[in-house]
Amino acid sequence: MAKQNTVLIKLVSTADTGFFYVKKKNPKKTTEKLEFNKYDPVARKHVAFKESKIK
């Protein structure tokens, strides 16, 4: 079988609430770190989420 070319990454909230999303990423196509504005239900507002590794 062929090796899968997507990896799971964790998008961590910059509001330091500990909330995170899990997303798939193709590291061959997108080499830079991802950053999205998404909803943080703990902070109850939209904040920036930055990419980090899943441990």
C-alpha cells in the first residue's frame, strides 16, 4: 500500500484556554504553519488558532 501523504495537526487557541481543533494537512503541498481565525467556545469569541504537533 502507498504511504498516506496527510498528517494530523492540532490547531491550538491563542487565547490560552486549552481548546484545540484537529485538522489534516498535506506537508508536501503546504510547508508553512497554518493559522486560522476560528470560534473558541471557552472564550466565547473568534480567536486565532495556530498549528502545533500532536503529541
